[in-house]
Amino acid sequence: MDRWWSDGTETGPRLWQGILAIVAIGAALGMGQNVLVRRGSPKDGLAWRYEPPKLDSLESLTTTSSGGAPPAAAPAAAPAPDPMNNDPLGLGAQGTTSGLDVPDLPRPIQIQLPKVKEFFDAKAATFVDARDPDEYASGHIPGAVSLPGEQATTDPARLEKFDPQGKPIIVYCGGGTCELSMNLGFALVAAGKHRVLVFTGGWPEWSGASYPIEKGAGS
Amino acid sequence: MRAFLMHPTVRRGAQILCGLIFLAAALPKIADLAAFAGSVHNFHLERVIPMAATNLLAMSIPWIELVAGLALVTGVRPRAGAIVYTVLLAVFTAGVVQAMARGLSFDCGCFGKAGAAKIGFQKLAENLGMLALGIVASVERR
């Protein structure tokens, strides 16, 4: 060959060698980079074995807490039934039968569609849409606040200012593993919010179930 | 048309273009591996590959893109580079299609975080175009 580059003449074993070499060198360099990054600070590197973040589900928490030992605060907060009760769903009180109370935990909790709908119908939660504003504008759960995940994690002050009006927060995004809502959930907890629920099924499940939706950019 | 697509100069041009595309895709991902790993998890591929292996993929793919991109641009084993490019793009395109089929919407992380492109028909069209370029770049010289 009279020039050092070619336009791709390799065939047969030479071609396979090349392909293997590219893949092997690339993978080795990538893992090497991760070794170096992890040596510098293990937090910045990637885990060699990925484990999806596991959240307790609200459903399992509520069944175990009603069956097992009650939380320490429950006896004091469970007064005798009030004949003048104007809060039939018991949203204001703890330890009621509504099943809509959320334990005050310093970590996000996972929540599934049926429970999400209960919260929605009872207006017992503040919904947060973690997707991009344009997706929010083209359809979201009615009343949801747009808090784009990426923007929010770069601007923690916005999360601290966010006021859930004393209700649990339900975060959702575009479905899948929904890391966006998962991350936003953790960020909200880090910003001092408690009772943060992550609806991992997100928008695809909600709209797929033909539940009410709302359009527009909102405020 | 066929003769044009098989012309060595056209093939070499396609190879350089593919190489530049892969370099542009690889560098931002290498700079922010964690973001790319997040994108890979978003594709939700546990039926195809074990979730535990997705981080290994996330750290290898950008560097494989980089090495293949260099091979394509410099013309050292460009056909091997072109075939790696084409196969990877076919895999990426399949990922986009299955994500669309399940109605998922997220940033694919294809060119890193800055060029955030949502999974959708535009992304699909882009990928098909780049795939066609890869095929032109990898045909055998006769």
C-alpha cells in the first residue's frame, strides 16, 4: 500500500481482527476510565454491577404498619370518633381508615396507579410533573405543578421554596425506570420535604388509563 | 446511483463523516459517564440484557465509539470501524423504536446531555439517515 490510509479494503480475518480490536480497545479504555475515576472518588464512578434504586412501596408500608406495631405517634393522634366530623375521609387525622396517610419518612416511597388515583380523587396530594415543560404543556395530571427534573436538580433553592400545602407530594414523569422522577424525589427529600411519593408508572400509565388530563403550560 | 455509492471517494467521504459523527457522540458521553448511564437505564432493556450489566455497557460504548470514530477518520482499518458504526447504530435505532413503541419519552443521551434530543420520529429519522451513511461507508470494494 503506497499511502497510510485506506478507504476500506480489509476483508475476511483482517476485517474481523479490526472489529474485535476496536470493541476490545474501546471497552478496555472505558473500564480503565471508570477505574481511575473510582480511585479518585468512588461516588463519581459507575458501580460495576448496576442495581436499580429500590424504593419501599406505599402499599407495603401501609399494610405492614396497620398490621404490626403502630407508629409511636399514633395512639396520641387517634382521638375518639367525633360525631361532628366534617372530615369523613380522615385526611386531617392520622391513623384513620382512609389508607391515604403517608408515613413521614426521610426517603421517597414508590406508589402505584390505583393508589395515585385515590389520592387524586380525594385531592389529598400535590402532584409534581418532572418532565420537560413542553411535555407538561401537551398534557399532564390536572393540578400538577411543573417542576422539570433537570432544572430542579440544578436549582435546589426552587425545591426548598416549593410548597406542597401540607400534603404529600406525588412526583411522576414519562415512565420507564423514570429516573427523572426518582432523582427529583430524592432531591425533594434533600431539600427538606417529607412524605414524597414517586409514581414510577408516570404519564404513560395515567393517560393510558384514560384518567382526566389537563393541557396548557400552566403558571 | 449504485456506481456513485460504490465509488471509493464517496465511500471515503462517508467514512470520514461517520467518524466525525461518532467522535461528536463519544466525547460528551465520556465527559459525563453518569449522565449516559442514566440514559441507558432509561431504555429499560432488562428483557434484552441484564440490568446489572448496563453500567458496563454505559462505560464501554462511548469509548468504542471513540476508537471506531478515530479508525474511520484516520483511515486505519476504516471498514472495521464502519461496520462497528453500522452495527451500533442499528442497535441504537432498535432501542429508539422499542422505546417509542412503549410510549416512553426521555432524552436519549445520544450526543450527551447538551444536545438533548427526545426519543421520537425526528430521532428515528436521524438514526436511519446515519445508518444509511454507515452502510455506504462499509460496503466492500470490488
